Amino acid sequence: MGTATFVDIVLSIILPPLGVFLKFKFQVQFWICLLLTLFGYIPGIIYAIYVITKD
């Protein structure tokens, strides 16, 4: 895990769509994370951390 991934994870805990946006821009992963965050903060965090660490 590199420094960029660590920063993405920290940002994903604070604001989940931001961490996903920095890695994927406006791809499907960002929109899914945004919807999950709007429906509930915790599902957005879980999805964001999963997507970022999936590699």
C-alpha cells in the first residue's frame, strides 16, 4: 500500500466520494459511492474502502 492509497483511504473515511473520485474520476465506481453515501454514510465508507483497496 502506497502513500497515495493511504491518503485515498483517509479521505474516504472523511468524505467517501472524494476518495473514490481521486482514483477513478467520474467512472461508475464514483457514482455508486455517491449514491451509497447519500443513502447512508457507513455504506459509502465501506464501499469506498473496498473499491480503493481492491487492487
